[in-house]
Amino acid sequence: MELKEKLVSSFLAFEANVDTTSPIHDIRIEALKSFEAYGFPTKKLEAWKYTSLNSVIKNDFSIFPKKEIALEFKDVKKYFISDLDSYKIVFIDGVYSSHLSETTHDKIDVCLMSSALSQNRFKPVIDVYYNTVVKEDGMTALNTAFAKEGAYIYIPKNIAADKPIQIIHFATGVDGAAMLQPRNLIVCEDNSEVTIIERHQNLSENKVFTNSVTEMYAGNNAHIDYYKIQNDTDTSCLVDNTFTEQHNNSVCSVHTFAFGGDITRNNLNFYQKGQGIDSILNGVTILEGKTHVDHNTLVEHQEPNCESHQDYKGIFDEKSTGVFNGKIIVEQEAQKTNAFQSNNNILLSDKATVNSKPQLEIFADDVKCSHGCTIGQLDESALFYMRSRGIATKEAKALLMYAFANNVLESVKIPQLKTRINKIIADKLGVNIGFDL
Amino acid sequence: MSKFTEDDLKKELETKEYEYGFYTDIESDTFPIGLNEDVVRAISKKKNEPEWMTDWRVDAFRIWSEMEEPEWANVNYTKPDFQAISYYSAPKKADPNKSLDDVDPELLATFEKLGISLDEQKKLSGVAVDVVVDSVSVATTFKKTLNEKGIIFCSISEAIQEHPELVKKYIGSIVPKTDNFYAALNSAVFTDGSFCYIPKGVRCPMELSTYFRINQGGTGQFERTLLVADQGSYVSYLEGCTAPSRDENQLHAAVVELIALDDSEIKYSTVQNWFPGNKEGKGGVFNFVTKRGLCETNAKISWTQVETGSAVTWKYPSCILKGANSVGEFYSIAVTNNYQQADTGTKMIHLGKNSKSTIISKGISAGKSQNSYRGLVQISPRAENARNFSQCDSLLMGNECGAHTFPYIEAKNKTAIIEHEATTSKIGEDQIFYCNQRGIDTEKAIALIVNGFSKEVLNKLPMEFAVEAQKLLEISLEGSVG
């Protein structure tokens, strides 16, 4: 049976486990209808021109976790940034693990989507924000139809979250190939602040297909810093759909570090609904093997005096493929917009491919918009310079790659996280450059 | 041209179908509207074409009838009804009773500004001219010089009759019948166009131009151009004309194929100024053109275009850089005003080693127009050391227009070096102020700034065109200040 049919027919079984009387369920039923109409995206869709999910959706995924698995902290410790004092929301095969999590909170809400959807005290927030920022397509509709678990983060007015929040999804693979559909909602009211780190990790060799949707809402003057670490096994496919709505003078940044996974697709969407907004989209992609990463970004400038900055760096070795598909839309009202987009790529192998599509759609005249895209190689003379001074080729190359990605690495504000990312890169390049960047 | 109302049309159709049948009408000058295989055969017969050409057209028609109109372009328009067009009409004859006084005064004013001679004005506005001394003599001297060099420059119909071996070899080799909807349509029904062949090692001594070719008049809406530069040759070809052409045809679907054999160079310049529709966006020409060139080893193709006309433009002059060391260039200025829409750009397909390409695209949008750049740079795995540089700049005038950029960059070789940059901005108030301060009024100041903005491309145009193109930019943007 095709995955689409399987999903649609399993909806009945899904209904048996959720509250079908809540208004959320009406949203699910509508979304399922949309998914039936859209289906999985194909290469015929312009937005999916360079990424095909065919190799993924042909697998027979189990849609609901069969049993709960307990993991010992010591076994998975390496996937946490454990030296960082933080809230932790951990899911194992899509089910919340209270054992690994740390969510004791004060003033703010760091809890579960399942409770948020069912308990009355969250209702005012859910009614206003749930499923409002997301734009519907095949993948998001599918998520909405089956959404019941994920992280729910609510920061009230004038509060800054006291420590960063880590959201970690583990897939154990005990049931064979599994499909996960986490749903996150992050609401930051006026003058609030939060930092979030998200990671998906497959612990087995079995296939995992994650279709995640995150909705973020930033009120006036709110600050959101979101880090996504994607360093999964090569049997994992991730489709990440993130939607951000921003209001006056808010600053939202999403940093995506894509180092692995079979197919990774990041749909990152920013909607600016106020003035003085800044949206920051950064990404470092370092790939080898047959991995494929597709960054699909959209920034919609709807109001005057806003800014957006996009900076994506990619290094591609062996048979890896990188895609950057960035779109900036400046609406007619959005005068005095400053929008920048830059995509730089290094190809290290003849089998590697880069497809880049930086797009501008501009309807306002008093704007400054630019985009730049480059594809090239490591500078031979710089390599020679270092080698002539006793630095081995491998290290010299690594240094150049670090330098290339440094703009983005520098934007990481949590020192522990920066160290972790540097370590992942060092492991990947197989070097120990012996100093912290 | 007399007005042709819907009732007339109905009547004509009825009478044709029932009284005389279809075939009796072949000898008349205009075919009834509609398109089917018989019409395609009839066009071919009318043009007295050899059998292979007829078969080629019929094949193209069959392919076309199974294709769907493309919708991916960033333009909105009511799709033309392909069954409501007459696919063959004899060259329009000038109306002997028409004098210059009957011509639209607005058109004449534009001629004046462009500095076009009275005789040419008459010719362009369809007024009968007794003797166009200049043009005729110029054309004849041209023909003589070209013949001496062995250069073939004639209409494509003539070439099919007289040089079938060349046409047969090259037609459809770069833009195949199956290429796209409009190319297939053109292949089936093209009525005329130009053919040019430059023999080995010959450097064409003059700019070849459709402007000077007398038989160019009224070639209709489906033009086909085939240009072959044999080894080591050079040619510069100009297409179009800076004067506004008030053609009544709604749809133009042309195909241009360039073949640059080893070590040759083709420079192809276009100035397009078809009727853009009126200020309310009514009428205007749909310009759906497929242009492509093939570069063999060490060959070079350079496209230069100035697009100011047409209600809807859909045009991507491309280069297939097949040979090693081949070079492709694309220089473009696209100006849209009022309700015009342009979706234009280029494709650079790098297949050969050390192939190089440069793309400079300048878009200027004013009024309520939409201007898009859409381009592809593709580096194949075997294109070692390929190099591309692209620059797309957009200038916005007024807050109701749009400028869009859709570049596609695909690299499959690690030695490729690709740079792409795009900017969008408006004319700075400080720049205008600076000019005003020095006694240059705002309209002139804008013309000055636009000229500076477009300089890189204007410089690539042949001399005589450049001057007129510059004026054309001014005229196109007239009244857009504000």
C-alpha cells in the first residue's frame, strides 16, 4: 500500500486515541482532506524541483509507536548539550519521556502539545495561535492531520526565559521504519525572549521519516533565537516546516546546522507583520556521502522599515547534493525594506551537486534588496601558503572551511553550543585543529 | 486595414465552410481562421515547399496539438485562442489612398523624437511610398557585396527553395519541434523569416539587418530565423527596429536558431519595440520567443537585447556551450511601463571544458508593470573549469510596479566558478536632487540616470542602434516620473 493511502486509512485508528470532540479535531479532519488532495510533493512542484521524496515514501513506515521505550540518560547523553543549564523536552518515538526531560518551570510554560491541546488552561493561547501561522501544503496538512504531540512553549509578556530550551526527538527504530510527526508551538508575547535548540536523532539503522511543523509567534519587541542541529544518520529523512510570524520590532533568528541525514528539507518561512522587524536566517551545511540537504526559505516583507538577512554556506563532498531555494517577497506597502540574501558554496568533488535558486519578488520601489550566490573551490594559493608553513593539507583545508563558515558560526550566542558545533565539524573533517574558534 | 467584426467573421466562416468548402480558398490571400493539419499543409503548399518540409511541419503540428500552454512564467494574460487566428496572410500591401495625415499623430511624434527620416516614417506606418530610393539602393549594394563573399542572406522561404541542404541540416537542430509549446507551433505554421549562412573563414563586412531587407515587410507573426556561422567566420546580426511598430497581430511566436561552428563568432542584437498596449493595459502584442544558440569549440555567441515593447514578453535567448573554450554572453535591458509584463532572461548550459559565460541583465520597471529576470546557469559534470558571472540589476520607478529575479544555478563540477549577484533599488532622491541643483529637470535627470544604469548593455549594441536605443529608453519611460 502506498504511504499516502496507508496514512489516510490509518486516520480512523488515530481518532480512537484522541479527543474527537475538541475543535482541534475539526482542524485535523480538514487537514486530512487537504492532504488527500495535495498528496506528497513531487518534483513537478516548483518548490520541490530539486528534492524528491520518492525514495523515502516507498518505505513501509509504522505510523504509530507500538510500545514505549525507555532510554538511559548515559546512552544518549552525547546528543544533549549536557554542560548547558537548560530546560529539556525529550521525545522517544514521538512519545514524551518524562524520565529524560527537565521541564520544571516558573512564569513561563514549557510543556507538551498533548496537554496544551487537551487542558482548559491552555485553551486561550491554543485558540488564538494554533494552526494560524502555518501555510498549508501537502506536508504541513499531513502534520496537522496527525498532530498530537510536540513542544509547547509560551513566554508571557515582559519575561525572558531564564535558560535555553532543548527539544530532542529520538527515534529508536524498535518497530522498524517509523514515521514521526512532531508539532511545536512557540508563542512569545510582547517584550519576551527565548532561546531554543532542536535536534532529531535516529538511534538505529532503521529508516525514520520525520515531518515536523513548528509555529512561532513573536509579539512586539520579542526575541527568538532558534538553533537546529541536523546531524542524523543516513537512514533518516527530515522535512522540517517552520513558520514564524513577527510583530513590531521583534527579532527572530533561525540557525540551521545541517551535517547529515539521508534527505533533509528545511522549509523556513518568515512573515513580517509589523514595522522595525529583523529576520535572520543562517545556515551551515557540510555534507559528504550521498546526503541531500535542501534549504527552502521565504521571507515576506509586508510592512515598511523591516530587514531580513540570510546567509547560507555550504560545503559539499563526495556525492552529496545541496539545494538553496530562497525567496524574498517585498509587498507594495513594505517601503524602506532592507533584504539581503547570500548563498556561498564550495564543491569538493566532481560528483557533488549544488542547485541554487535565490529569488527576489519586489513590489515596492523604495527598497534595498540584493542577493548573491557563488559556487567555487578552496583557494589553491591559500592552501599552498599554509602547507609551505608546515600545516598538513587536511588541516589546511579544514582551516579554510572553518574560515568560510565562520560568519555563521560566529552568530551562535551560546558558547557551549558553539563548542559542540565546532566539535561536530572537526569530527566530520577528521581534524583536530587544537584551538577554539 | 478594414475593421473585421465578429459578424463578418461568422458570415465568412459560414460561407467558407458550406458554399465553397475549404480547399477552394487556397489561392486567396488570407486563410480562414483556425488551425488543423490541413491548414499546415496548405501553408506549406502555398509556399511551394518540398515534401520534407511539409512533413516536418505536419509532425510539428502533431506534437503541438498534444502539448499544453506553459504557465510557469510570472505573467498574467488571457490566453490567445489558437483557433481564432488566421495562420497565413499574404504580405500586407500598403494602402495607396493612405497619406501621412491619416497616421496616428502620437506615432508620428515618436518618429520625430527618434529622428527617423520621412521616407522611413511612411514605410513604417504603412503609407505607400513611391520610391524608397535610399533603402532600395542600399539593399542592392548590400546584396552585391555579400554575394562576393559567398554569404547567403535571404528569407527562409527562399532558402528552403534554393539551399535546401543547409536548411534541412540545421533547422530544428537547436530548437527542436518538441522544445516547447510555442516553438512547436512556430515549427508548424511559420510563414517567413531570415536565413543567413556565413562560409568558412569569412568575416561579414557589415551588420546584417532585417531592417534593410525589403522583403521583410509583413512576414507575420510566426517568424523563423536560422543563422549559421561556419568555421572561423564572424557575423553581427541586428533584428528589429527602434521605431514603434503598430502591428495588429496579437500573438508573436518566433524561433531563432544560431549555430556557431568552431572558432566562429555570432553577435545577435535585438531591439524590440512592439505595441505595448495603451495606458490602461488594453491591447498590445504577446511576444513569446524561443531563441537559442549552439557554440562549438572556441566559438562565441553574444546576445544583446533591448526590450521595451510588447504587452507580454516571454523570451530567454540561450547558449549551449558545447565546445571547449566556448563563450556565451547575454546583455539585456528590459523596460516595462504601464501594464506591461516581461519575463525574460537567459540559459547558459556549460557542456564544454573552459567554457565561459557572462550575464548582465538590467530591468527597469515603471507604472504598474511587472519585470522578471529568469535565468539558468548549468554546469555539467564534464565542463571542467567552467566560469560564469551573472549580474541582474533592477530599477523600480513608482510604487506600483514589481521587479523579480528567479535565477537557477546548478553546478555539477567542482572546478566550476560561479558568481551571481542581484540588486534592486530605486533612483535615489539625492541623485535627482544633485541633477536638479545643476539645472537638469527631473525628467531629464531620470533619463540620465537610467542611461547610466543601462550603459553596460548599451555599449554592446552596434553604433547606429545604440543611439536610437538610448532615445527609446527615454520615450518608454516618459511620464513615469512621480
